[in-house]
Amino acid sequence: ERCHKTLGAIRSSGQRLITLVSDIVDAGCMREASLIVKHEEVSIQETLSTVCDTMGPLLHNNVTVNIQVAPNLPAIEGDSGRLIQVFTNLIGNSAKFTHLGHITLSAEADAARSSVVISVADSGIGIPKDKIGSVFQSFNQVDVATTRKYGGTGLGLTLVRALVKAHHGAITVSSQHGGPD
């Protein structure tokens, strides 16, 4: 059991390192407007499950993850690798800032817009209202104390926004500052 947990942590850490390097390379591609997105059929259920399995070792013991995908949600056209990158960054942020409670991933069809709406919600520390507008800026973190305590490059959400736009999507954020952490 202990060896299994250790191997899981090593695997997860390796995956996070690969993601970090990929994020840095992609930041360069964004500046050159050469971000490439493939077009293939992607199952949101499978993609979210894969990311949650990979990110599981990063979760604090008192945090549960719930995946709520609407029944019969159709596959979408997108780049599975890039979507895994998007969800890894979003879930990684939730995991980093949620020490108690839950992370909920949900997906449902929006027939009016012929699209899929995916949300990541958590019971973490939240973002102050005056900082919400800057979360997608490169190398930006909520504040210096948060950066010291939690780490990070400040590139994750910038890349998430660029990848979502490359998929002809949109991303928004809402938050209540001062969660249970």
C-alpha cells in the first residue's frame, strides 16, 4: 500500500513536471502565435477521469473530487492533449488552494450555443474580487504571500485561456474569497 502511494506520487510529480515544461514552451508559442490545436473526437468524461486519476496524489486528504458529466453528453471536437493540459491546470489550481472540502467538475450541453459548458468549482480559499480580472495575465499571482506559500509560475491560467480560445471557447471566473482553508 505504501509503495503504491509512493509510486503514485512519483508518477504525479513527473506528470506535473512535464506539464510545467509544456506550459513554458507553450508560453513561447503563444507569443509567436504558433499554438497548434489538433481536431479529433474527445470524450469529456474520459478526459476528466484521466486528469483526476493523474492529479489524485496532489489532493489533500480531506478533499473529495466529484465528476458530474451529463448523461449522453456527446463527444466534442478538440485536441485531447491540449484539453488534458487545460483541465490539469484548472484542477491543479483547485487542488493547490483547497485543503478541506471538495472539487467538483461538471459538464453539460448548452443546446442554445451548440457547445459544452464545463465548470470547475471548489471550496478553497477563493480569489479577492479586486484580483479576479488579473488571473489570466502572464506571471500574475494573487499576491506575494500566496506565491511564497503555494508556488507556481503564473502561467497556468494564461495558457488555459489561450488553449480554450484556440478551441473557439470562452473561459470565465467567479469566486468568493475566504473559503474554509
